[in-house]
Amino acid sequence: MKHLLSVLLLFAFLTSASAQLVLPGKDGPGKGKKIVLIAGDEEYRTEESCPMLGKILSQRHGFDCTVLFSMSADDNYIDPNNQNYIPGLEAVNYADLIIIGTRYRQLDDDSYRILFNYLNTGKPVIGYRTATHAFTGKGETDGFKWNSFGPNILGDGWVSHHGRHKSQGTRGVIEKAHADHAVLRSVPTLWGPSDVYGIKRVTSDNAAILFRGAVTESLDSTSAQVSGDVNKPMMPLAWLREYTSPDGKTKGRAFCTTMGASVDFEDENLRRLVVNASFHLLDLEVPKKADVDYIDGFKPTFYGFIKEQNYFQKRNLQPSDFALGKTASTKLPKANK
């Protein structure tokens, strides 16, 4: 019986390890700090952006990074459409910072417990795009309802598409009150082809708003801002805030931006904003101009739901496809080539 238990534990460890991407940090100011990036959304391709960010943070700045993915129920391939399974969350037990890019996940009690324990330490959190609605359903840990993660930890949940989805883009405009904030070093503006999200809970009274989002006329990066009331006022786009831990005993810090489709990260300013926020939340000096050049190239997929039957099974994307020296963004099912 003891031998069987050992075999089962070893199998569980190996399965979990194969379902994550481990990126040891090079020498740099982040040496010894551990960041866990959690991908898992059906629409904005965080299975592409999280590995890219993890490579920059580890190879350019020295952080040890682990990237976790929504996997198929049998652990055979990355499946963003599977809302119920993100293996390897035990890595969060050792994290100094977590970066979340999930959408409407519904995890098991043990997985939620790991995240619950992390938040109760008051350690920092970065959330982007759909992290405002990172979890859904009736999941609860000691009274903390996980569908309230966005409002309670990041500052807001899902509200609306403020700009027109897939036809209007986003330009980041610095909030003058915080123009000198360290997180904004060498980040003069932002641009992305995803639309501005509506925000109703984040205000200058409860957060340090760094950017507001101007709705643009089209998805062209040179397009003008839309005239009229839609940009009066502009929605908060990126902010820092203090959160209260789920057990109510500890304070922590969070950074959130509602930008973050994989194609948004073609803007080096957005990449630098996330890197700067990582330094800041880990109490490290933010670089004058953080190096955010890609490590292995980056050819993101345009955002949108993929409902083609068995698409992700046919794509057969593996965490190892994002290993150093590889890029998997163009690995598509044969039928789609």
C-alpha cells in the first residue's frame, strides 16, 4: 500500500510538472524572487501572453517564473476552453508574486485553497484583462466567494464593453495626478486593439489610477479618439490599490489593467508596464527603461472565442512548446493552415 501511494504521488508530481512551464531566472535584480503566471481564458489568448511575459521577466530581469495553463481534463494539451482545471497551482505556495490572466474559471476546493492561502499572506497580485472576472460559479473558501475576486482583490469585476468590441481600440492616457509614479517609467502611452472595458468601482479615492482608456475610432494604432460622451470621462485603464485579504487580517497590494489581449502585448509599452509593476510590487527599484524585447519572438493570435469542435485537441499545444528557444504562436491545426 505504501509503495502504491508513493507511485501515485510521483505520478501526480510528474503530471503537474509536465503541465507547467518553468523558466529559471538569469542573473538580474529579480534573482531569488519567484513569479507564477496563471493563464486560462477562452478569448484573449493568455496561453500565449503569459509564457512571453514569463520569458522576459526571467531572462531579462532574473525572476524565477512558472507559467500555469488551463489543460484538458486528461492533461494531454492546453485547453483554454476547459474552465475547471489548472494543474500545478502548488507552485503558488512558493510565489512572491502571482500574475493572473484567467477568465471565468471554476476550480476545485483544493485549488481555491492554495490561492486563498496566498492572498491571506498579503503578497502582491497582478491581474490583466479578464482577471477582473477571473472566476465564476459558486466556489467558496471559508466564506470568501471566488466570483468576487475581481472587486475584492483587483478593484472591479466584469461591467461592460465600454468601447465597441472588435471595432474600437484603446489608447492609454496617463492620469496627471500620478504621472511621476515609478510604474510609469518609460511608459508614455499605451495602445491596443482590444476595446476599453467599463469600470464602475475604481475611483481616485480607492486606487492610484495610472492610465485612463481613450476609446479610438478603429483598430488602427493611429486612429483618433472618439468624440462625444464615451470619453467623458475616460474609464480607468490601469491602477494600483490595496486589498484586504480574504480572512480580513492582512493588507496586500494589487495592480490591474483591463488591457491584455495577446495582440495588445505587441505594444512594448504594455509589456513594460507589467514588468514595472512587478518590480514595484516586489519592492525593487523600477528600471529607468526596462528591457522588454521578446526572447523567442511573439506572433500572437487575434482575440476571439474559438468554438470549432476539438480545435485545441487538434492544435495539441503543450507547455513545452513555449520552452526557451521555442515559440508556439503559429502552431495551428492542420485544417486551419
